Amino acid sequence: MKKENSSTFFEDVYELTKLIPKGRVSSYGAIARALGKARGARAVGWALNNAALVPDVPAHRVVNSKGILSGKNHFGGNRMQELLEAEDIAVKDDKIVDFEQLYWDPNVELFK
């Protein structure tokens, strides 16, 4: 994955989101920063709201900076939580349990 703007922002968001390992979570802000858009967390959210139209984008692995399932309404019902729990990620009161240990920061993991 290149940090340059070689494709549209939404496509870059999808490609980076596909790299989040199963059983880990990231945040909208972390993805935005990794793509060189430090203030683009909201735009990442908009992109992921449309992710249902793109195959194999694990949008359920992206939460807000506090570990809260802020995008869960776009999944319908408890689907986001169910998908996370299927990956052995515990969720309580719409928040990732052990968020700090499960957090995947692409700037740390990919761009060392």
C-alpha cells in the first residue's frame, strides 16, 4: 500500500481496511492518518458506510478512537457486534473490551 494518492480516497480506505487482521480492530482516525489525512476520520466513516457495496471489506473492525461501535447502525441490529464476536473480540455496552490490546495502528504495523 502506498501512501501517495494513486487512487480515490474511498478505495484507499477499503484497501487499508482489508489489511486489519482478523481479531484486531482499528479506528477511523488511525486509517485517516495512515492515508495522510490527519483530519479525515469522518471521511473514513463515510467511506466505510458504503463498504457493503465492496466485497471483502471488514468494516466491522473499524471503531471510534475509544473503541465504541459508532458505526453499528450501518450494519443493522447487532450485526457489527456479532461479526466482532465471531472473531473472538468481546464487546460490552457497544464498546470493545480490551480495546488497547486489540488496537491495530497501520502507522505502527505497516509503515515502521
